[in-house]
Amino acid sequence: MNKTEQRLRDTLHEIEQQGLYKQERIITTPQGVEIRTREGGEVLNFCANNYLGLANHPDMIAAATEALQSHGFGMASVRFICGTQDLHKELEQRIAEFLGTDDAILYTSCFDANTGLFETLLDDNDAVISDALNHASIIDGIRLCKATRLRYQHSDMNDLEKQLKLAQQYRTRLIVTDGVFSMDGDIAKLDEIVKLAEKYDAMVMVDDSHATGILGAHGKGTAEYHGVLDKIDIFTSTLGKALGGGSGGFTAASQPVIELLRQRSRPYLFSNTLTPALASAGIKAIELISSSSALRDKLNENTAYFRNAMYTNCFDINPGQHPIVPVMLFDAKVAQTMAARLLEEGIYVIGFFYPVVPQGKARIRVQISAAHERSHLDRAISAFTKIGREMEVIE
Ligand SMILES: *Cc1c(COP(=O)(O)O)cnc(C)c1O
């Protein structure tokens, strides 16, 4: 083995030693609630971002299949050469209408939307003010851009105000936040953020990947939830979670923002177009969530039921109303062992520990879906209770 490979092996060994090695479980069925895994057999899935159950929804499959037939498999081009079909324009228009912006632009992922955003809009005359717990793709996107970076403590509005004061000499100030933070399921205080943005003449960008389709009366996300939909300058989000879980992401904003992204955003200019099947299914997802609140209502009922039962059984769960339900266990080993024991009970959940969450804040993150039936939730609750007692996590 050469020196480099030896070094890489050492790093891998270190990762294993620290108990941080990530194993991937192999699923042999479509994504959903009742799935089969090679390692755990038949299990109930409680760790997908499949909030509305659209990942294997018949209407989504029909929309994708139809587009495969009518528009083919791949585009073999970036958008500006020969990679733009009517389906792509239609999806962009639907997204913009949904969020009430002038326009929207598609990317192959929200990760790409975020890495292609900041350097296109800002340079060294500007400042980005970012929540300390923002998603990795936001952090990377900000790294790629020459604007001054300021960070505020997670959801700390006093600190945000302090950073805004420090940023007054810059040309443009952009406040950047996740709509919902994935580890705790807590919701950004967009109402307060928007007020501070007005006071200090800043723009607001929200990455609503864990909220689009599920938060707010019409599923328009965190801004609708807080009643400030028309006060957000830039939205990014994903088609890879509630909106079907295929892949794809987007940025929605005013016309000049989107037009400049089409001209300059590197992941858009230098990466292949979303497949037509994904564009078609994206249109269907927007249709499904716009035409009825039934899936959202069921998701909310399921979440309230599960949270309440876990709370009653004395589990330490972070309060809230998001379908991300962190069951706090604090100790990494306990989180890992408990997840493994739950898998033996047929409940597929994952333990999260440092460095994904702070030291001493290990947890199992449960994710509820509209596709869960009451019987699925009950099975999870009784498995948690059984293993929790055995492991003396609860009395
Ligand atoms: C999941 C997620 C992303 C990445 O979305 P992809 O479309 O899978 O790249 C980006 N930002 C946040 C906040 C996310 O939760």
C-alpha cells in the first residue's frame, strides 16, 4: 500500500475507534413505513424524511412514469445548452406560485442550491449573518463566497442583533437560517428575524428543507407558519424530503435574483439538468400538497399522538410540534445500543451523537410520517417503552 492509502486507512481506523463509523443498512424494498432491510429483516421505518409518505405514493410514481414515456429518461445537458424542457419551466413556475415569489430555479439538490447561491449574489462588499447550527450545505456555500461571515448563536435574537449592528457598514446584509433545524426539530424564529432584518436593512434567506410541504396551514413552510411569507427574500428547499424524496432542489426569489443565478450560479451552469421524471413528479407533489391538507393533518395528528405517548412514558423529548422527535439519551453509547435493540424489535431508528450533535447530547431522532398508521406508532411506542425500561432509561 502506498503512503497515502496508509494514511487514509489510519483515518478510517480512528473513525472506528471513536465509535463514529457510519454503517449503511441495505433496504431491499421501496422507501416507506414497512420496509425490508438485509440486516434487520422486516422493520417499521422511523428515520426517513418521508414526512407526507410521497416517496412511494401512486400519484408520484404515475407522474414520473408518464414523464419517462413522454419526455424520455435523461437530458444529457446543462440547462443553458439543451437541458430545458417544458416540464422544468412548469415546475419552476409552480414552485414560485406556491411560495409567492417572482420565479424559481431548479438544482439537482438543495445542497447545490445552497452552494450556488451566496457567491453569485454577494462579494467582499457584503456580509452574511448565519445561524450557528445552519446546515452543512449553507456553511459550504458561504465558504465559497467572499462576503464577510458573521455567525450568531443558535436562534439567539440578541446575538443576531449584535451581528447586524456590526454589519452596518457593508453594502448588503443577508441573514441566513434553516427554517427547521434537523437535529432538534426546532423552528427558526422567522417572525423576529424578519423584524430585525427590517430594522437593520438586511435581506433574509431561509433553507426550508425540513418544512416545505409540512409547516404552515398550506404547507408553505416556516415563513407561512410564522405569518411572514411575503417578508422572505430568498427561499431554498429540497424535493428530496416531504416533496417526494426523489432528488432535486430549488431557490425561489425575486426576478433579478433568479435571473442572475441562471447566468452565474456554478452548480446550475456546470451540472446536468434534473431528469424529466423528477420534474414531473415535483409538479405532482406541489399539486398534492396544494389541493388538500389531508396528509398534513394526518402527519400533525400522528406527531401529536407519538409525542404525547412518549412524554407520558417519561421519555425526555424536546418539546415542539415538528415530526422530528428527538428522544434525548445524552450518552452516545446508550443511543447507539438503544437504536440497535429497537431494530431487533422491528423499529428502525438511528442514534445521533457527537460530532453530529454536541457532546453529551446524544439522542435517537424519530421522524414521523403521514404514512404511519396508528398501529405503527403504537408498535414504536411499546418497543421504546420496553427497551427503555430494560436499559433503565425510563422507570
Ligand atoms: C436535507 C437538507 C439539505 C440537502 O438537501 P438535498 O436536496 O438532499 O441536497 C439542505 N439543507 C437542509 C437544511 C437540509 O435539511
